[in-house]
Amino acid sequence: MIEILNRTELHRAKEAGALVAEILQAMKSRSAVGVNLLEIDQWAQAMIAEAGAQSCYVDYSPSFGRGPFGHYICTSVNDAVLHGLPHDYALADGDLVSLDIAVSKNGVAADSAISFTVGESKPLESLAMIDATERALSAGIAAAGPGARIGDISHAIGSVLSEAGYLINTQFGGHGIGSTMHQDPHIANTGRPGRGYKLRPGLLLALEPWVMADTAQLVTDDDGWTLRSATGCRTAHSEHTIAITDDGAEILTLAR
């Protein structure tokens, strides 16, 4: 299903996006050495409830996970890149953390992810991966606008990631979003320009480039959710929800 939102729904999407950005920045600021992933999940739950919003994750039970997810935020650390199930783990100096959250407020959802390092240690490989995903995300957003096609976004993202030397996995990528978290169209992190669905004003998209340092192969953790690099290498993930407008793309999950 592909939804085109009206003006009222777009206003609600902006509210949801602002909340997602606020939660992610709060969780990042609290993610210090010694903080447990389960604490981060509890803090996210409290912020969602206080805002009168609903988690898109806690009851989520797709075919690729051992659902329901049962938590409020994805916490992926080091070799974990996607769908990291919060568990009893205390963050250590130098850990690379990716936090991914989606909430629905007044019937419209927004989705975003950030990656960062914890503590004083700043491994150069980790910083390079984070930078590559952020630059790829910016390129994908710049390629999005009325008349462009999904393939234009995928090509822009993939060009940045490939030029940075990363292999690209196409099993998971960006997606449409609206009244539900995951909708069509799928947005692979590489592709051919000029192909795919033609973008229209009112369309919401979640773009999410992610990479692994030396592989494109994923393995699933025993928890049935967490996706890790097959080689145990580090990973990074960046994501924004955008709205296609008459003038281009508006980022709804940008931190203020």
C-alpha cells in the first residue's frame, strides 16, 4: 500500500517526526558508559507515553522477526546493525551504538535512526562508517522530490556508500510510511536512476542507509530479531522520515 497524505495528516506527521527526533536526542545524551540497554528502552517507553503517542515496535510481529518485538526502541551495538532487541548489556567505552525508533501520534507514524560512539574512545573506522551513512542519507534526501523516482533515491544513496568503499546489502532498506510504519514502496540502498515509483507531494518516506565494515552478509541473533554482520565487524545506520512536497523533500525527524 502507498499512501498520499493530506494537509491535516502531514501536520500530524510533523508532530510525530518532532517527537521521534526529541526521543533519539534524549536517548543519545543519556547513552553513557555503564548505561544498560534496558534502561534506554524504559526511558523511550516513558517519553512515548508522556507524549500521548504509541510505539510502532512493541506489538510489531513481521515475518522476518520472532515477534512480537516487545520493546520500544531498537538498540544495536557494534556488530549489530538492525532491529537490535534491547537486552541486559551495559555500554562500554568506544561502543558504536545505533538507536532506531518509530512512533505513531494521532494516527500517523514517523521513523528515524542515529549512530554514535559512547565514551571517550572514538575509533576512526566507526566514525567513518557513521559519516558515510549520514552523507548517503543527505544524498538520498536531495534526490527526492516531485517527479523523481525511487531509483533516483536508491542510486544517490548507493553511490555515496560505494564510493566510501562499503558493500551494500539490499535485503533491508527504506520504505513508505504513514498510518502504519512499514509500507510500499521499498527503497533499496542502491539502484538505477529513473526507475520505480514516481514521487508525489504528500508521500512520506523513511530513508535508511546502513553499512557493515567489511561484508554485505547478515546473520540473525538467537533472539530472533537482532541482525548482525556475518564477520563480526562493526556497523552503522542513519535514517530520517521525509515528506515529499511541491518544492522537494522536507525532513520531519530532524533534531531541533
